[in-house]
Amino acid sequence: MADLIELFNPAVIPPIKEVAAALITILYRPEFYSAFMATLLDSIKGVIYAAVIAIPTGILIGMFPAIERATRVTLDFGRSFPVVALMPIFVLILGANSQMKVVIITIACFFPILLQTIYGARRLEPTIVDTVLSYRIPFHLRFFKVILPAASPFISTGIKIAISISILVAVGTELIIQITGLGAQINLSRTFNEVAIAFAYVIYAGLLGVFLTTIWDQFESRLLSWYRLASKVE
């Protein structure tokens, strides 16, 4: 019971009014904008780099069952390995900077995109496969006109998952290593006992994730409009 009372202590969880006031207060702090932009830009960079590497790799693995079987154990290990455990190694190699943060985000976002791309590349309709083989369509046309469009809905899902992961990893990295960003501001607020301010930064980090996901949903609805129409017809 004492632990429960301590949990709801204003020094631990501030009143809603204080958090609401803090949400406005930090908008007048210049460090908020630099921290917000640092987290935003590094998260976007990590997702883009991960997508550039994961999409062609996933399609290649998905196209050839032999490669998929050969890499299955490695993929299972990689997706279950905690990326945070690699942080000290990258700090030693790259230093505690934005570049290191982007590398960590890229690794964390790589596997969701890769796995979804593999699933998409494997789910070609048998009739499409037979048609492609019968007409001996060249590989580059098969890749861009058949496999990539078929895998696009799965790739989009992987990127959407990666966007959420990128914010979590970015803020977590900033918290641990004190790199410029929302996570570092959360830690500093906690150090100076500004609990409401720390909660406000956490809320803005969550809103950043919602904002990026909404933007991607809008882009996806335009990019995959043909897929939605086909689904309605079916």
C-alpha cells in the first residue's frame, strides 16, 4: 500500500494541470526545438537508411527459397537481439554523437522492414508466377513490375512499424548516452527535479510518433491506392 501511495506522490507523478502547463512552458524554451528536430531528423534518417538496405535484401531473399533457408537462423537471431546491447560498442567505434544514434536506429528498423519485405516477395499468386515464367519476362521488369508492386503493401507495413520503433530507440539512446534530443531533455528535467517538464517531453515524443505515422498513412494511401481499390473489388 505504501508503494502505491508513493507512486501517486506528486513528486513522482505530477498533477495533470502541471503537465498541461509544462506542455506550454517548454514551447518557450529554445532547447525544445533543437531537441525535437534532432530526434525527428535522426529517426527519419534511420528509417530511410534501413529501408534502402532492407527492401532490396528482403526481395532477394524472398525471391529465392534457397537463400531464405540459408539466412533463416541469422534473421531469427538478428530480430530477437536487443539492439541496446550494441550501444557501448558503437560508442567506442563512432563516439557518443548523432551518427552513432542513427546507426542504432537503422539497425533497430532494419529487421521489421526486411521481414515484411520477405513475406511480401514470397506471396506472389501462382498464376502470376506461371505467367512471368511462360513469357520469359526479363529480371529487371519482373523486379519492378511484378515483385516490387506485390510486396509494396507488406513493405509499407514494415516501414510503419519501423517509424514507431525509430522514435522509441532514438529517445532511449538519448536518455542513456545524453545525445541531443528529447531523451536527453527528459533526463535533464529529471535531474533538476522538473517532473512535469519531463512528462511533457515524454508526451511530445509520443506525439512525434503519431505525427510521423499519420504522415506515412497519408503517403501510403496515395502510393497504394491501386491496392485498396483491388481489395474492394475482391
